Amino acid sequence: MVVIVGAGLSGLLIGYRLKVEGIPFKILEARERIGGRIYTVVDSNTTTLEMGATWFGNQHVQLKHLLHELGLDYYAQYMKGTSFFQPLSTSPASAIPIPSQPPSYRINNGTSSLIKVLAERSGDDNIYVNQQVKSIDFSEKQVHVISNNETFAANRVVLALPPKLWANNITITPKLPQNLIVTALNTHTWMENSIKVALSYPTAFWRKSGQSGTLFSNSGPITEFYDHCNSKSDKYALCGFLHPEFGNLSHNERKALVIQQLETIFGTRSNEFIRYTELDWSKEDKTFSKNSTPLFPHQNNGAPIFRTTYFDSKLFISSSESSKDFPGYMEGAVVSANFTFEKIKEAHKV
């Protein structure tokens, strides 16, 4: 039995691959939902709004292969028309040309559709939510994984969550090597300081005005904003990131500043939204873990020490941050899962 700790993209993909291989497994997820940092919400008009992972590119080959394998489609991010740049809060936004560049893509029906299909292929009976793992004991022949309310027996365990989270929150016996713990505690978790915001609308008024919906701002609260309409262009939204410093404000204070900023750039029609949605990932304790010292973006992501197995190939580490390629992105989570699955399959044969 393989116990996978974490039902994000990496953990679910390992589960799916193990299911196909016929290797028994369970996936334990601390949240009441699966998906981790992939999180799509739906407004009253069935518009999908991405609060987590959203975009990928042609260079993300293994993710594209996985989407093809699962029969999921994707489409190019809309970038046509006028874009805006706001250098200062006291300066008006100016129109800027966006140079030709390789397309970014979004998954049809929301990024969470990838999570949904992987969960279906893994089997709902193999996924346990509301199971926050507190400790893992490797001191006996059989491994014991102890959650907040249950103990699971395993032959192998996969830590499929950000390294800083398991290093801070899970007691492992015997102790892991000190250099691994130090590296994990000093590994930046992708999205941990991000604040995402999305507004859905009854029409794509910006497109009708010849605008792309793209905004870059040095002042905030919005720092990046993009057209967020669906592939059929019959559901309409704008989505992007807020500057992390605005996390000190209340939800209502941030919302008021966002609306004010959008009105100065896109006009009064930006006030006619159906739903305002935001998520401050630093308030998500299943994603965010406080740093003892400041970490720079992607610090220690892809560190080779995460790709070593421990306790005689009973412990594996798999997450976007542990990937040798594109760590910190969805591609990294897929690369890491595929690599870890092959290591588990190899160990299972011994």
C-alpha cells in the first residue's frame, strides 16, 4: 500500500498512475476539497474563475501530454487589442503595445477540470479528505501514517505537498537528514504570497472597446490583470493578481480599491460586475507556512535533495517545488509526479 499525502496535481497524478499499474494506494488530503493550489470557483452565471494555477505554455510538454492523455482541451489566452500600463497611482494608465510572444494557454472549463478527471480516474474510494497528517513512523517494517483522526498502514509514503509544509507540520520518525530539513524549511512555496482576484461580467465590455483586458501596474492594488473569458467567449470575466502588501487590508478595503482602480482604467462599466472573488493564499494554512527568514521566489525549488528516496525507498517526495524541470509551475508538478511514479514502480518490483 502506498499512502500519498496531498491531493494536489502531483499527488492525484501519482494516484492515477498507480491505479493504472494496479498498485494499491490511498490519498490523504488535509482540506475538505482536493486540488491544492488548483482551485476554480463558479459564479451564479456559471463563469469559471481561477483562484489558483491558470496558465501554461508550449514549453510545458508533460502537462500538454497529460491533457491529451485525459482528453482535455485548452485554448490560448486572449491578448488582442489595447493593453494598459500604470507606472504610478497618481499617473493615468497609458496604452502599450504587447509584443508578439508565444501563447499562454488555459484549460477548457477551468483548471479544476484536470483535478476532477484525475480524481475520477484514481477512484473516489482511494481519496480521503479532512485528513491532516500529523506524524509518520518509519521505525517498523510497516509504516504508520497518523492523521488528525485515523492511522493508515503503508509500505511506502509520498509527501506530495510543498516541502516547507511537511517540514513544519509533520513529525517524521526516525528523523530525516538535517540537510533535507534545512533545505525544505528554506524552500519557497509557489503561490504562498499571492492574492488572486477575479470579476465576472454580463458582457466583455473591454473587447467591445477594442481592449485586451490586460493591465500591468506598479502601484496596485492590481499588478497584473487579464481577460478571463471562457473558450466559447460566452462567459466573461477579468482575473489577475493583487500586490501582496494589500493583504494587510480587509477584504472590503481591498475590494473598494480594486473597483476604484478598474474604473480609472476601464471606465464605469467595470462596476457592473456579477461577482467579485478573491483569495489571499497567505491566509490558507494548508498552503502557507511562515518563513523563519525571508525567501525569494522559487528559492530552493528543484533542489536535487528532494528527488532522493529515504528509509530504504519507503519515502518519496513529489511536488511542483521538487521538480527538476519547471519547479513552481503545473508542469513541475506533472514532471515530479511522473518521476516519482517511476521510482515507486521500480521499488515495487524489488
